Amino acid sequence: MPAPPIRFDDGAAYEQLMGVWSRAAGDIFLDWLAPRDGLNWIDVGCGNGAFTELLCTRHAPAGVEGIDPSDAQLEFARSRPGARLARFRSGDAMALPFADGVFDAAVMTLVIVFVPDPARAVAEMARVVAPGGSVSSFIWDVEGGGFPLDAPRAEMRAMSLPPLMPPSADAARLDALHDLWSAAGLRAVETRTITVQRRFADFDEYWATCLLSSGIRQALAALPPAEAAALRERTRARLAIDDAGRITCTALANAVKGVKA
């Protein structure tokens, strides 16, 4: 049985599933980038605008173009009060609809593993940035156990279910990111790992959040009820639950930045 496709077509659900994680990692990422205010940005694979809004509220950009293939995600992004100065449009990370050198900075957050050809996407970001401009990204360490939904994913593997792995998962490794940025001709390439945590009131809240993932929902729907219940309980047993029933989850993101020559 093949793994279900990984899709993000519901901005509100994505906000509950990943928006909290995105902002937590995004704050640390922006601290690391330390960009000056007033830059002209492109946010490639902006999704529902979680990081775009964070960028707008923290660094007063001159402008932001958000690009994503999902119209539903873009509709949610346009509703964000803190992202009103941004413009959102449908587009392909591997063929950005802009001329060469028109941005000061290009960023791609939590996206590169979903791009069929990551090298092409990085080359496109480098193309649309002016000399001296920044090209950067961060992505969950999906192969190293750093994904926020790693607990159910690990139990799915243990039950011989198809893994929920994005098509370009190997691009998330620190060495792979460094190589991609270097191959695109970017200089002063640096990488780092970002660690973030999220607390859930109890397992029910945690599991409800997991079910916002279309991949997990589809996998459970394909199982007999007893096996679906077993996956839920195996996931519960994997988690550290404190005396008050709370669960604190840790996720790891690998980040990279470089400068266009």
C-alpha cells in the first residue's frame, strides 16, 4: 500500500497543526539571520502565511511577495492582519514568476523537502535575489527524528505502515542543505539546528492535532478499527506525559543561509 500524498490545502487546519511550530522556529531563525528592516523579501512556499506574518511584524520589510501553489493556503494568508503589506500569489518554487535580482532576500521555510527538485528551487531563489542579498531556509529534520509528528510516524513504521515521508526528505540534512546552497553559487554558507518545544494539555489535545495531518487521517482511515486504535495507543505510550497529563514535544529544524555573490 503506497503512502498517502502529503498535501496542505486547509489554511486553518495547518495553522493549528504547524503554525505554532512555525512561529516558534521562525523566531529563532530570524534571530540568527538578523536582517535589517526595510528589505524587499520573497517568501517561497509561504503556505498560510505564518512565517510571512512573523517577518512583517518583526522586521518592517519594504515589501514581501508570498508564493505558494495552494489557493486555499493563500486565501488564509491574505486574512492575516499582520501580513497586510505582503502580496500573495500562486506560483511554483521551481519557476518563480519574477525577473532576476529584484529582491533583497529570499526565504523558504518548512518547504524544501516537498519540492520535487530542491536544487532548482534554491537556484531560483538565488536568481531573483540581487548581489549581496540573502537566501535562507529552515526545515524539520525529518530523517533525524526532528519532525513535530515523529511519534505517530515512528509507530506507523513499527507497524509496517507506509511512512509519511516527503518526496525530497534527504534535502533536510544539514550537509545536504549546505551542499545545495554552495552548488547554487551562494557564499558564506552557514547552517545550524533549531530546537523548539510545544506543550499540549493532554493526549487528547495532542492526538487531535495529529489528526489535522491529512496523511495521518488517511492512514488511519485505511486501517481496520482495531489497528487504528492500536496506533493511537502505541503513540500515547511513546510520549512522556507528566503527572498533570501534559505532553511536551520537541522538534528540530535544520537551517541554512548564504549570500549571493
